[in-house]
Amino acid sequence: MRRMPRLALGAGALALAVAAGLAGCAAAGAGTGTNSSPAVSAPTDAAPATITVFAAASLTDAFDELARQYEHAHPNVDVVLNSGGSAALAQQVVEGAPADVFASAAEGPMQTLVDAGLATDPAVFATNTLQLAVPAGNRAGVTGLADLARAELRIALCDESVPCGAASAKLLAQARVTASPDTLESDVRAVLTKVSLGEVDAALVYRTDVLAAGDAVEGIDVPGAASVVNRYPIAALDGAPDAAAGFVAFVTGPAGRAVLAEAGFGAP
């Protein structure tokens, strides 16, 4: 209860009566909620908490922003992000890595955690598709998937063990293109870095990665890409603090949807 200020009273019964009346009014106001001063809301998070979020590499920029916004709304919560290839992250969690939330670029790695009894009821919160990525200026004159078979070009792809690699393999098979990659990377951001630095002439990455690279990379739409869609699931892991479920709710809610859409992700 809010402490009332002391009243300076003069001598005499009248002053005492006035003081008693004032005290009674104050008590009545406190009991009925009619104070003119607004009530102070209790903190959203009663105790400080740190949550560790394992997230697919393609989510790096969007989750940096989501973590910033969540921490702003929940001052007692620190969000620690660990990004990488979804399959590798899932394996790390199975082997005991301390994680509270897992967000994957495909449903397979999440199923690994579900099967291990580490996650239940994952929710798909975003989708993504592939684009050809070339360095600014497109010096090699790449125009489509068929160029990934040109032996004279330097080509980068994700390894098929990670979601972007599995999607790339499916897209290339649909187009009946046999690519000649010079390097296979463990996550999509490693591929994007090689394109941004001009170390390769072309690559397949997610359209969100092309957007994230800004002027360093140009994207080329690929016919058929819309039929190879990656679905991104997220879950708070069993035994995680309450703040982990709160972060998942934030990501899957309207605020999270707005950040993801701005980054180029499709709706679930």
C-alpha cells in the first residue's frame, strides 16, 4: 500500500476531527481503488533470467532484432543467441549443449529434438525460399540455375546435411541441373560470405540472406523456387525457464511476425 504523507495539525478538537476525516477518506480511497494516482504495474519478469536461443544461421539478423525487442520489453531477461547450421545445432543440443529455445530452418532438425524427448509441440513461425546469389556486378553473367553447371565458374552451395543444402539439391533436381560446386559449406551464412567477398561467382542461398547482404550481393529469382519451401519451427526446450516460452510466444506473435516479414520471411 502506498504510504500517505504526514499531515501538520494545529491544536484543538476541530483539527483532530479534520485529520480523522482526512485519514478516513484516504483509507476509503485506498480500499475502493479510487485514488487519482495510477497503480504501479508489477514487473513482467519477477526474477532475472538468461535464455540461450539456438537458431538457424539464416535467422541471424531477424533474431538479433527480436532479441533486442524482447529484452527491451522484459528488462530482467537476457537473450543469448547461438547461430549455425540447424542440423549441427540440433546435434549439439542432443549431446547436452545448454539451450532453452531451438529455432530451425527445417522441420527435420527439430524432429531430432522431439524424438529425443527434448522438445514438444514445435510451432512453424516462418517460411523461406531460395535465390541465386551473385556478387555485386555479376561479373560472370549468371542468369539461371543452369550456370551452376559451368565448370569455369566458382560455385558455392550448402552441404546437403543442412536445410539450405537439402533444399538446393531438391531445386536442382527439379530443374535437372547437375551443379559443379567448388565448396560445400556447413551453413547458409558461410555461403553468403563467400558471395559477398567475391570468392565465388554464384551460389544458392535463401532470399532473406540476399536481402541481409545489401549492396554486396545481387539476387536472381529461380523458376520453381516457390515449390521448394523451407518451414521454420521453434520450440522452448523441456526444462527451460518460463522466459523461454515467453520468447517463443513473442516470435510467433504479431511483433515477431512484423520483424520476420521485414527480413523477407514468408508467413507460416
